[in-house]
Amino acid sequence: MSGTPAIRATLPADTRAIDALYASAFPTEDLRPLVRALSETGVPSLVALHAGDVAGHAVFTPCTVGEGTAPAALLGPLAVAPGLQRQGIGSALIRAGLARLRAQAVPLVLVLGDPAYYGRFGFTMEQGVLPPYDLPAAWRTAWQSRRLAEDGPRLHGLLAVPEPWRRPELWSG
């Protein structure tokens, strides 16, 4: 693939393509119910287009930290069509999402994912904001954050997530 993929907000017409994308990108893990539930509750997401088709998708869930007053966002799920991986689609989705969150004055983005991958975007292990459920010990380094407002306050406390994320199995493997 050459150039940067076109990134836009997800539309209702993208639902079938997004379902197919997650089924192919994660054949042993069904993330489709979570993605659908997030979409149905109005959680913002982005799609990447390749040759006019949905080639990638990323969700950026609005959350709060602590007593519910400090805004934050949770990145994920993120999927790229298997035949188009390692071509910059996931990176373009993450960068576009971070730029949108920064423009909305969201100071912190969290993710539960591969440190080697997300570290490329400035994510580091998070210790002040706790995930909504205890993580397995092997996943501790996968709980990461990226500050978007360097001069903002350091956030501490429990991450409050919307209903679709309140399933312990999403946090325990």
C-alpha cells in the first residue's frame, strides 16, 4: 500500500464491513459483540479505507478517572484486515484518533495492548490509573497510557468505563 489511508468517522453503513473485519483479524477471539455494543451506545470510532473498502477500525471510548471528573479515553479494540497489516493502517488510525482526542482536550489515553506496538506511539506502562478489573500478572505491562496534555495534572484512581466494557472477561483473558 502506498501513501496514508483515508481515515474517517465510522458510519452506520460500515457495520457489516466492521463485523467482517474483526472476524478475519481475530479468528479465535470474538470482539464483535463488544464493538457492536460500543457502537450502539455512541462511542466514537474511526475506519481506515483502502481502495474504498474498510481496511481498519479503531474505537476510542470516553471514560473518566477517579471520582468521575477527569476525562480520559480507552483505545481499543483496533483491527486491520490481515492482508493489509504492517502497511501503516493501524498506525494511521491511532495517530488520527490521538489527534482528535487532543483537539477535544482529552488529557490521557489508555490501552491494554502489546507494549512493543503501542510504545511506538508514546504509550508507557501506567501505574496511577487502575483498570476497572484486576489484570493477570502477565498483562501488567500491557496496561499503558499516553499523556496528550503534558502540562495537565497527573491522573490517579480507577478508570470508569461505560457498560460494554464492564465485563470481567475482557480484562482477564
